[in-house]
Amino acid sequence: MFGSIVNSFCRSSKAVWGRAKRGLFHGRSIVYGNNVSFSNKKTRTRWMPNVQPKYLYSHLLNLNIKFHITTHALRCIEKAGNLDRYLLYTKAKDIDSEIGLKIRKKLKDAYRLQTGEKFDRLVIPRLDHLRSTKD
């Protein structure tokens, strides 16, 4: 069901690794190349992305979610602020995974239920409830 969603949103020039569709890899994949010795003998090798199993907390869903996630994606989540902001504000082609887009859809539905408004990536949400009353 979500395969067609991923294919329609994630049209990029490179093929997506199957394992990356089931985790948050943020564009990282296997890199192929050669180890070249001093004698110029080439040995074929591949470098795998640094994937870690992590539980990340979603504030909108009030839930811990287990991901297989690269350290690059963890840094992107840290820069965005939290998992919810990363999934909602990052473009679908950068998320590039079935589980990421599936949870993004759940987050948008939860946002709509909590605020009564449709989520729009280009509109800055109201932060009145976060302001302190110190004057």
C-alpha cells in the first residue's frame, strides 16, 4: 500500500537500498569502490552506512518508536529539534523510506486532531501555549 506512496514521492536519480526503506537513512547507502595497495592491486570492497538501532520519542503521538537509523539521520533530527519536526519539515525525497513516510502521515493526522488545522509545512505553527507568562 505504501509502496506507491514512496515511489510517487521519492523519485531520485539513484536507487534506494531495500534496508534504507525500512529505516531512517537520510540519503546514506552502500558505497562501492576499490582498496588500492601500494603495488596498485585493486581489491573490490563496499562501505556500509553506520546504522544504529534507536528508540526515538514522538511528542505528537506520545510514543517511543524503534528505528534503524544512521548517525547522519540522527544529526539531522538533532538539528531539526526532535523526531516530529524532522519528519514533518523534511522533504519526502530526503526521508526516502516507507516507515518514515508512514509515520509522517500519522503525525499529520495527530496534528490535525490536536489543533483542528491541516498541517502546512510552509506555515509557522502558533506557539502561544509555549510562551511563558513572566512579565
